[in-house]
Amino acid sequence: MTKESIHNKSTITRFKSSNTSNRMKSILFLLFILSNFISQATYLFIPMDDSQKNHLKAYGISFYALEKTLEVDWLLNYRGGSFALKLSDDVLKECKIRGVSFEVVADVQYNKIVLDITQPAINQDVMKLEKAPTIAVYSPKNKQPWDDAVTLVMAYAEIPYEVVYDEEIINGDLSKYDWLHLHHEDFTGQYGKFWSSYRNAPWFKEYVRFNEGLAGKLGFDKVSDLKLAVSMKIKQFVFDGGFMFAMCAATDSYDIALAAQNTDICKSMFDGDPNDPQMQSKLSYLNGFAFKDYTLVTDPTKYEFSSIDATDDHFKLFKTKGIQSDVFTLFDFSAKWDPIPTMLCQNHTSIVKGFMGQTTAFRKEKIRSDVLILGQTKSINSARYIHGEFGKGTWTFYGGHDPEDHTHRVSDPPTDLNLYPNSPGYRLILNNVLFPAAKKKKRKT
């Protein structure tokens, strides 16, 4: 080997060594920058606008964080009602596992977001969520030929709940819970008025047998008496500070049961004795939460409780103008002055597609003036989504059966929410599940 080739080889070796050293320095520099960014990126931001891949599971992430005793910020009216919390490896991992979109933002960046949101002229606010609410679902223990949208979406979002029914409520177990959902129950004792169509169906016979047996076990002569006692216990639960949410027939039938507490509105095929012929005049509307001046439907063959329900109006609407015409619009509330209705209406759209149920919506002329309408169908003057306060607690009624199945019927299979991870209609349910976690903040007057 010549001196020249040895020299060249030495030069190449020094060049390679220098190049490797430079690469290592660049890598170390990038790692330093990344480490420095992560040390500043102290917030996990969960967007709830159209950029979110799975809105429904995002609520489950927030609930999961609360269960881990982490405080969550609900950014009202900001990017669809987004969530934020201090960066947590555990929560970050869950976001990845559950397919929830997230961003990691620096402290200074998040502080700027909060500063902008809290400006007086901006209709946005930060609501602190502090503790995961304890959740109960009022539902019969025997199998029913229909599903329940609330339990479907809580299971999908991985939010835990417990099932209670008449026995637990009569025994005083509601005091264990913060939030109660009323399954599709008939609180008037008329078995959902399914008698005409299903009285010979095995499931209906079992439904009657089960409820009559339970009433006798708990010391009541009739199912209607038991349901009234349960209704009164739930009313006390709300008065004492509980949060109650009901859908479909559990809305108007509950209110009617309270208004009819001093009269018998059940025909003999439902409770074995005649109804009070003066029952209409004996209704005390103010005993209920929401409705006024309605007329009872006394025909046992008609699948309807009263003139509260606007199902017929919605049926005519979509039959004449198409299913796309059956929508409702959410009201825009002041985040700083009306935080509760604002929380209940958080969504990535203000227009939500409608859906039918035994009770689809509420005729606005039958709604009391002290009730807050959260969502309405303007073209037929019906309210889909209403809310009110009673004592220290609140109640919310949401008409319809399944937000992603327009005409869901008895014995139809449950909706697969994997197909609807961004459902605005189901988001409204989860708003109700989550809002009891909010730091108590009285509505301003």
C-alpha cells in the first residue's frame, strides 16, 4: 500500500468518524428539543368538533379520567365542547386504545386557550369536572323486547352504571346515586298500553306477571299503586339534589303519574277495576315537572297516553316531506350565564336528525312556562329536548327511542354504535351523563 493510499484511507476514516459524530449530535439535539417540548406539553386536549374520530368514546375518556381523580376541563362552546386535562400517560394510552383523537399542547398554549375562552365578550367558558357521578339505570330485571339508547351508549363509551328497579327504589337505594336514567317505563301502570297489540304475546304476559308479583311482594294492591310510589321516590330524589334523565315514554308517563296521584286513570284490563270517570278534572298538573293542560287518552286500544306527545305530527311530517325533514335544532345558550343548559347542548352541530318513539316529542303548548326548551322542531312547534329544576336537583326529558334509528320498533335489534361513533343525537345523552360531575355553579338570574 502506498503512502498516498494510506493517507486517503486515514482521511476517509476521519471523515466517517466526524460524520457519525455529527449525526449523533443532531439526534441528541432533536431528543433534547423533543424532551423540552414534552416537559412543556402538560395538557391533553380532546377536540369535540368535526376533527374528533370518536365523539362518543371521548366522553368515556373524560369519565375514566374523573374515576382516576383527575380534574377535567369542559371547554363549553369551544370546538364542539372539547375536554382538556393535565397530561397523563394512563389517559393518553386509553385515548390510543379507544380510538379517541387528542392533541398534546404546551402549558402556555393551553393557558392562551383558557384566556381567550374566558373573555367576557366570548360565548364560551371553562367548566371544571371534579368527580365521576354514580349512575343508576331504572330498568326491569326481566328481559324486554326492546333496547335502551342510554345503556347502549354508556356501554359503548365504557361508562359504568348499575341497574335498579322498583324494589331498590322503594327500599331507599336511590340515595347511593347522583344520576338516574328512567328506562322506557310506563309509570301510569298501563303496561305501556301494549295491551291491544301484544296481550297474547309471551313477553307481554311475562311482563304483567312479573310486575304484579313485584307489586304484591312490596305490599301494593296494584301495579299502578307501586308505580306511583316509585314516581314519588324519584321526585324526592330530584328534590334532594339528584339528576334525573328520561327518554321516550318514561317522560310523559312519569309526569302523568304524578299529576294523577289522587285519581285512578287505569281501565279494568290494566288494574282489575274501573277508572275514575272524573279523572281528567282531577289531574293536578303542578304535581308533575313539565306539562300542563293536556288531555288523557282513555282508549285502551290506542298506543298513546295523552295529548302531550307529538308523534302523530312528526309522522305526518316525514311522510309528506321525507325523513330528512324530521330534524330538531338545539338552542344556543350563554356559557357564562346558563352553564347547565349549555353543557346539555354541547355538540359539533346544532341541527340533529329526529327519531320516533312511543313518545317522540312534546307539543309546545302543553309545556309549562317554567320549563327550559333545549331543542325544538320549528316546523311543527314541538320540543324534543327539555329541562328543568326541582328543589336542589334537575330533570331532563328527551323524546324518541333511538337517535340513529328513525322508526325503531319493538323487537328490532339494537343499534351498533360502532357505525355511529360521531352521533349528535347520542352525544346529547352523554352530555347528561357527564354534567353532574361539574363543579356546582348556580344559574345566574
